Amino acid sequence: MAGSWKDQFADAPDVLKSAPEQKTVVRVGEIAIGGGEFVTMAGPCSVETERQLMETAERVAAAGARVLRGGAFKPRTSPYAFQGLGLEGLRLLARARAATGLAVVTEVMAAADAPLVAEYADILQIGSRSMENYALLEAAAHTGKPILLKRGMVATIVDLLRSAQCLLSHGNPNVVLCERGIRTFDTALRNTFDIGAIVVMQQIARLPVIADPSHAAGRGELVPPLARAAVAAGADGLIVEVHPHPDQAWSDGEQSLTFAEFDTMMAELAPWCALRERHRAALETVA
Ligand code: PEP
Ligand code: MN
């Protein structure tokens, strides 16, 4: 007799729900990711200057974001591109947190850097290119900080859940999954946004699921509609790139929103978030 389709996720036993409504709530200060509130993380792709970061932090906070994003250690497609400010970037992020009350999410790229990044960040981001770096996952898990685990661009859902299992098995239950688009034959968008992955993970995994429409879209004008789709699919939150002057950004400017575009997106998402709230049980529970 054929097994259940859920058998394919058997390598990630602790990630799976053992009861339909079971859900991990990842707490970051006052913020409860997966706890019902829709949580938006926003900020520049890279931390560039104090002014750029402070201005962005203030504006995204005013628009309703709860978490400030910004890369200090940057994995870049080209080895000749800007690689991030490193420690100085972490210090600027901490300053922006102090000024605005936003929590901070930033990427850690190397196992050896995990303790340092954890000193400054509230959430450690594991980037797409690092999703299967098990030494990094172990080091990140051991910091005890909540972890935002982004799906690798050629990773299946099973692969992503397996990496989450690795974090859990190293004693860190506070993991947030992130769909950010995958590589397919289609090149119209930077990546193919896998809405189905959001739906499936909300149904089977106990961990919160957020979406990154920026890296999926690759173009600013496509970010708000993809964000709307993510909310309708049942995502618990978003991570979005915002920059004071996208045309001058040191990385990912073409997919970054201006402050005005971010304000509009947040305002237009509100009714969709209310709908999501009303249908939350259905979005998260296998029939
Ligand atoms: C980022 O968040 O800026 C980033 C590099 O994302 P990803 O790892 O999804 O490419
Ligand atoms: Mn980016």
C-alpha cells in the first residue's frame, strides 16, 4: 500500500506538526512570529552608510515593519561586487535598533562569525547560498538566537526542512522558514516564487513561514503583487528590500522599493492581512 505523501518529509520529524494546529511561535522581544500577527521585516539589501540605514529604519518602522533587515556580511553573485561592511555594518544595525525599537535580522555567512553576529542581531539569517552549510547551521543554532532560514535557490522543500531539522537537532527550536524563489527554466523573474511551498510548509511544518518577494521578483514593481500572493497563501510575514534611493543602492537596487512604494504596499496589504487572519486556521491545517 502506498504511504502518505507526507512520508517524503520523514527526515525532518521535529519540523513536522504532530497535531494539525501545532505551531511554534518564535519570539523576538515583543514580536511573536507565527503567533497570529503578520510580521514585516524590511530594510536595505546591504548596510551602506549610517544615514542610509537610519533613514530607512525610521521610515520602515513608521510604515509598520517590526524588524530591520540589512546585510553586513554579503554573499554576492560576483566576487568583484561589494561584500558588505562587516563589523561596522553590525554596529550600525545595533544603532538603528536603539533609535527605532526595531529588531534586527542580518546574515551570518561563516561559522566562525556566528558568535559575533549574534552579539548584534536579534535574528540570524542563513542565506540561500548557505542553506546546506551544516557547520554554519550548527554554529548558528548554538548561539541560541532565532534563525531565519532561507530556501536555497536549487533546494527542494524537503531539503529546506532537512536543514531546519539540523537547527532543531542542535537544540534551537526558534527557526523561521523563508521562501525566496527558486531557479527554474523561467527567466522572466529573477527567481520563480514558489507559492505552493508556502502553502505546503504552513500545512505540514510547525515552524513559521515567511516570504521574500524581493529576491523572487528581482524588480521593484513586482514586489507588491508577490507580497499579496504570499499573504493569501498564508505566510506569517515578509522580508522586503527598501532603500532611500534604489538607483544608487550598492546591491539589489533594481528590486528595492522606495519609501513611498513601501508605504503604499503596506497600506494595500492591510485588508489582505485581515483576511488571512480570518482564515488562518484553514491556511494552516491539513483538511
Ligand atoms: C539577501 O537577503 O540580501 C540575500 C542575499 O538573500 P538570498 O540569500 O535569499 O539570496
Ligand atoms: Mn539582496
